[in-house]
Amino acid sequence: MKISRTHLVLAFIGLMTISLQACKTKKIAAKPVPPVTKAVEEPAKAPAPAPVEKKEEAPVPEKPNYTFDNIQFEFNSGVLKTASFATLDQVATEMKKDESVKFILNGHSSAEGTPEHNMSLSVDRANSVKSYLVNAGIPAGNMTIKGFGATQPMTSNDTEEGKVLNRRVEIRKVN
């Protein structure tokens, strides 16, 4: 019994020591006091003149520029060339300036292939441009598509450069 009493007393003393340590008040850390400087009084100045109010002019709405370079496509495909993306982004910006204007998207192709295939390809190209512009926020109702196939070449189809230029979509404003 004597041993268990000794253990109890030691345990009690240990608990009290821990409890007292937790209950002690902490000293407040003293913050250094900033040095006091005396303000030098300046002689009184004349009051500043009231600022002149600038009249803000109403921003002049920028007229849209509807002259667009032709949009180019890969050979025998309705897939846009990546070089055309910047042009189409500019087209979308200009179209958003006046959403009441209607446009026609004229699709064209080079003279390679049958006339039926070229007509289908030119419509696919115009649809590809329309999809790009709709995804850019242009209302689909503002655009009409038309395919011309190889009937209206921009340049001669005799050279490869001419054929590349004829694979295009032209965007025209409808009056």
C-alpha cells in the first residue's frame, strides 16, 4: 500500500507541475517604441488652384472594316489552314461591331476534280468558316453560305500557286 501511495503522490505532483506550467501568465513581449521626431512647420502656402475639369468626349464608334483577305484551305479539304485563324479572328472582331449586318460566305475551289466534287468542297469550306465564326460568337443567322466550285477562279489554275489561291472563302457584306 505504501508503494501505491508513493506512486499516486508522485503522479499527483507531476500533474500539478504540468498544470501550473500551463496556467502561468505569459509575459507580454515589449514592442520597441519608434523614435519621436519633431515635425518642422513649413510656412503657409497659397491654396492650389482648383483642378480644371476635363470634359470627356463620347467615344466615336469605330466603323467596321469589312474588307477581308481570302481564307485559305488545305488541298481537297474543308480544313482551314492555320494561317487563316488570325484572319478569321479579325473577321469576328469586325463582325461583332455591328451585329445587324448580314454576310454571305462564298466558297471556292481549284479546278482539280469533278465539278460536282468541287461544288461540294466549296460548300464544305464555306460551312467550315461559318462554324469558326459561330464559335467566335457571331450569330449564325447573320451568315449565308454559297458554293461556287471552280467557276470563279481568282487566278489561273495552271500553276500550283494559282490553285492554292483559288482554294478560298470570301466574305461579302450583304447590302
